[in-house]
Amino acid sequence: MIEIAPGVHAVVNRVELDGRVSWVPAGRRGREPACVYLIDCGGEALLYDTGLPAHREAVLDELRRALGGRRLGIWLSRMVEPDSTGNALALLEALPVHRVLNATHTDPLRMLTHRWREFGPDRGVSVERLPWGRRFRLGEREFEPVQPAARVIATSWLYDPTAKVLFTSDFFGHLARSNGDESPVATTSEPAPTAAEIGEHLMAKYEWLADADTGPIRRRLETIFAEHEVEVIAPGHGCVIRGAEAVRQHLALTLEALRELGERAAL
């Protein structure tokens, strides 16, 4: 577990890129950080996503140590996809979870398991679907649900105004590492990918971009970053992007990648 911003920690595991990982280009090799994020809210904490089932015991061990018995809220950024929800049931069973949150139209527990009734108000768990753009409080901290710029299924981003962190689920995950010893945090001290490389990564995850007008996506991205002061981008997979300059750099490259994809689709 590493601190990526004041009070915000990433529980980092790694996925080997060997041609079998569906959300990256088939030829990409290396080790990709796979992160869930624990935010300190004083007497309780918020977890953004629950991690891949392959990392279950490592995630649980880290959370038990970090929580120290405090209550936990869980934000599920995407329904059904295992890197978001894969350990949700295990966390509900093992940890003092009292809120399950998202900002989509789906009921997360109904989507996750036929046992959803076991984890309702009778167990002290509040299942909440929150509106976009309206801040909510958990413990001593506020958060804002952010409607994503692009998504495959029901997805919700989250903004922490205290630490200026934007949690982006399966977007901005274009940075991997050559091995597991390298830092999972990227800054401007290292070479950035090209817009073409980011576009290749986007196409692996969002195949529909091949036929899309990307103008609305670019405008939505620009609006999100104009309305929120972002110093850290925290994706569910791929390196964390830290520092205002690095954020600006990767935003500009992503906008350029989307522009190029839109032009290609229009041909």
C-alpha cells in the first residue's frame, strides 16, 4: 500500500501482460498495476473498487491492517466487471462495511450476487445510488460523483476535492511497467507515451471508438478537468498519474488520441 495523495492510499497488485488481458492491446507486454484506493475519512474509510479475485487475499490483508476496525464504505465504479466488483462479496463478509455506493442506475448488490438480501439494512449496510455532481460526505471527507467521459457499461468516476484526486475506473489506464519493481506512480520525470499509443490502448478497451464521433467525449473530458482541480489521476488499472503537470500532459495526449480516432472513424 502506498500513499498517492494526502489520506489516499493505493493497494497495488500487478497483472502480467502476456497477450491474454482483454483491456490492453494484444502486443503489449510488461506488468500493469491493478489498484484499489483506500481514502482516510477519519473514523471511517472509503474504498474505491474492490480488485480482481486473483488478488483477493492480498487486498483483504492490506485493508484489515489499514482499517484497524474502522467502518468501511465501498464505491463500486462499474457493475459486473471483475476488476471493480470481483471482491465485493468477500469484503462484505470479512470487513465492517456499512455503505455500498455508486452513481449509476443499477443496484450494485442485486447485480453482484443472488445473496444480495443478506447485506441490506438488517445487516447495517446501506446501499445507495447517488446523483452525479452532488457532493456527499463520508466521515470527515466529501466526495463528488463524476459522470465519465467514456464508458462501456454503467460506470462512475469519483472526485476527492480534499486531495484533488480523480478516480477514473477503466479510463486513463494506458501506462504499464516493464517489470514489477518499477513504481506504479508516473510523473513528468519519465517519457510520456505518444497519442497514437494511447489511442491503441483506448481501442483495446472501447472498441466502439472505431465508429464514434469523439467530439462529445473530448468536450466532456475538457469540462471535467476545467471544473475540477486535479493533481492525481487514479485509474483502476495502469499507473497512477501524479502531479498537476503530469495530469495536464496526459490529458492533452488523451484528447489528441481521441481526436485522431474520431478523424479515422469519419473516413
